[in-house]
Amino acid sequence: MSASNTNDKATLAFSSLNLQQDLLKNLSTLGYEEMTPIQAMSLPEMLVGKDVIAQGKTGSGKTAAFGLALLEKLKVKRFRIQSMVLCPTRELADQVAKEIRKLARAVHNIKVLTLCGGTPFGPQIGSLEHGAHIIVGTPGRIEEHVIKGTLKLDDLNLLILDEADRMLEMGFEAALDNIIERTPLERQTLLFSATFPKQIQAISESIMTDPVMVKVSATEDQSNINQHFFHVEDDAHRFAALRLLLLDNPVESTAIFCNTKKETQAVCNALHDDGFSVLALHGDLEQRDRDQTLLRFANKSVAILVATDVAARGLDIDALDLVVNYHIAHDSEVHIHRIGRTGRAGAQGKAISLYSDKEAYKVGLIEDTLEQTIKPELLPSTDVLKNARHQAKMSTIQIDGGKKQKVRPGDILGALTAKSTNAKNTGAEISGKDIGKINVLDIKAYVAVDKKILKLALRKLTNGKMKGRSFKVRHLTV
């Protein structure tokens, strides 16, 4: 296995790469000027066709890295499945597909198809029959398709395993083996992983050819994140400490990481009972509830998300103000991956970690990894208990109509901002600045609106029309 030097300071401009001009122009319009460290180290190797193992956290730019390599290699006129990206969760698969489509905007007629569990099998068969260039999906559902013969991989020349460590943690090793057996031997393989356990090394040796290893060092990765550690006595003290710290840090978006599903739900329930705007995200939730939870946290309709590591894969929040480790992660690399969700895109981030005497050895491992001494800080005074609980600025409205009903974001925006024709309602108008993210899915759509205009927005959407028809709407409450 060869290695790429992480200290190589070659030019970071995307224009220095051997990429199609259309891709470079699109990168410029997207505001992508300079490569992140993982992009600078991996893209040149991927573009010349080498197998690559890349280790880096969420937010390091890895999706854009393999997305560009994929698009550069793709032959659009050859309407066959040429590339496939395997992801541990549906949320991450959706995020990856979205990023690839964004990178491919300047290249016409590229079809990206997402294949994940939690959605009906039949329509996916229909979509496969119509053909695609790129498949993005979860191992379980893709395995189903290859076994049934509805997904043919004979023309595949690029296989990407994204967040491979989590796929193994979730028990997908047999499914991965089954899928990879059905891919051509003559292919390029890219493996991305936040951590690098022995299982990853074993799987890379069996499916890759002389891979190049690239790794962004932990200290380089965390340079813009302020970390704070607090010692707690027991579980009762741990929750009391969490409450004090949340009240002392009144930010817009906080993610709290727990080690188990049971603990995740218990912490969420306790915070909710105490008046915080909070939702839980873990594997015991129905897929629909997981999707809605992620959507509402991303559009600022919920202030706090309590999550397990696996469920939070695919969490794509541009400005996550604070990360809290309710317990220290089982592995120091997982700790680094968790806190890497704050301080994205060069912004200053903040991470808080709670630990007991039993977890002190884990803090020691983090010290070794980060090459710095960690000292516990004093908890805030109980004076902060009189502070207001975190409340979200926005509310989410669900609309019972989506892409299949030809609803577009512009239709929703237009319905909300349309001038009232009723003289009694003059002055009761909605400005564009009161409207947040709009997400249009297949048969549903969601729009975030400022809480102060929620009732008016519900009234406008209920009484108004989109595409010449009325749709049922409802407010999603915590």
C-alpha cells in the first residue's frame, strides 16, 4: 500500500487538476475555489485511475472529491451503470446523490439513481429499467437488486465505499461481499472512512489493487474547533451538567451525541420535559420519522438534536454551532469525527465533552491522538438555570404534494408571498426573508417559516392553490 504525504503543499486550486472545463466552470459558480486537504491529496491519484483509501471526517470535502473523480471518468453517451457509491444510511445516500447532481449541473443528461431501503421496491425496478449512469445506495437494498437481477453491474468501472467503517459496524460486511462479487475485476475502487479499524484494512486488501492511502491528520482537522472537557460524578450529575452547559451556550444548532439508542431517547425526553426544543435520532425510529427529524434540524425548526453516531451519518448541517459528547465515544477517532461536525467550512467551532472517572482513560487516548494536554474546566454557575431554554426560530409546514404532483420550490414560495386579494387581509403579507429552506420530495414537500408568521403561512397554503389545485398542509410539532 503506497501513501500520499499529508504535508505536500502543492497548489490547492481546482484549476490545477486535469478536469473537464465544464466541471471547472461549475465548481467556480458553486464557490469551490481551493481544494480541502483531503481533496488535494486524493483527487490527483483518483483522476489517474488509482485505487485510493482516504481517511477524513464528515465535512472534509470527501464527497466532492470522489464526486469529481466519478464525473471526470463518466462517459455520458454510454447509457450504462458505470459508477456506484455505497453508503451506510439512506440519509447519507441522499446527501451524496444531491452533491453529485450539484457537481454535474454543467454536464447534460447525467442520470443519478438512489436505491435505499425504507422506500418501495417496485418503483426502483421501474427506474432501473429506464437506465442510469450512477447508482447511490445502501448495501441492503442494492444487494436485493443484484440478487433479483434487477441491477446489472457488468459495465461498472468505478466502485466507491463511503463511510466504510460504519457499513461494517452496521453488519453490512456480507452484503458488501455479495455486491462486490458481482462487479467486474477490472475496476477502480475508492474507499472512504472516518476511522481505520483492522476490518477496513482486511477488506481493502481483498478488493483493492495497490491502493494509495491518504489521511488528514487529526490535529490539522481540528485546528478551528475549541474543545472543552467537564468532569462529572455520576449519571444524575451528567444530565445536570448538560443542562447547565446548554443554558450557558444559547446557540442556534446543537448536536448531542450518545453511545446508545436508549440513552439517546432518555436524554431527549428529559430535555423536552425541561422545555428545550429537541428531537432524537436513532435506529429505532421509523424511516419517515428519521427523515423528518433530520430535515427539521437542518432547516432550524429544532434547536437540539440528540443522536447516536450511526443515525447521524449523513447529517449535513452547514452551521452546527455546538457539539456535545454526553459520554466520551468508544474510540478516539469517533470522537474526532463527532466534533468535526462543528467548525465546518473554516468557521470556528465548539465542542463540549462530559466524562466520569471510568472514562478518564478515553480522555487520555484523545490527548495522545490530538497531541495536547486536556484539563477539565469548571461547570457554569447554577445562575444560568434562570436562562431561557433553547427554542428554534423556525417552524416546519408539511405539504401533501411533491415532485409527482409537479410541485416546485418556486410554487411554494409564490403561494406564501402572493399578495392577498381580500381587502381584509391587506398588510398580512409574508416576506421572502421569513421563509427558510424548502424541500420537495416525491409526494411531500416541507417549508420552514419564521414562527411569528406560522399561522398566516398555514392559512395562505390552505386557502391558496399551487399548480391549480389545493393541497393539505399541517404544522409539524416537536
